[in-house]
Amino acid sequence: MSHAAHASHPAIVKRLNRAAGHLKSIVGMIEAQRPCVDIAQQLQAVENAVANAKRELINDHIDHCLVHAEEGEGAKHAIDEFRAISKYW
């Protein structure tokens, strides 16, 4: 199966870059000895952002790759790919 560009990937990259910047600011919070509750709250926000990006990637994979299995290597390959990516759900 070809690995063509997915329409959602630019949005996912944008989300992850934003999360990376947010994570870097959290490091600054720790170095500035900000309250642990504030740091934990911000870490939770980054964790949620990464989880949402992962969910979007998996859903896009299902929509883009598995739905069009008949155009590629067939149903068995699509099922194998679904099993592989479902480990990360």
C-alpha cells in the first residue's frame, strides 16, 4: 500500500508543535519553581493534546488507509494494519 500524504497530517503536526512549545514552557515553570499544582495542570493539558493528536492520526489512518483497502493490497493487509495500529488506541 502506498503511503500517500494524509490530508489531516498538517493539522496533526501543528497540534504537536503547539504541544512541544507548551511542554518547553512547562520546563521553564519547573526551573522557576512554580507551584506543583500549576505544573501538573499544564502537564495534563500537554498529555491531552498528544492523546488527541494520536486519536486523530489513528482515525485518519482508518478512514484513509483501511477504507480504501480494495485499491491497495486487499482486505487481509488492511486487517493486519488495523491490528497493528489498534495497539496504540
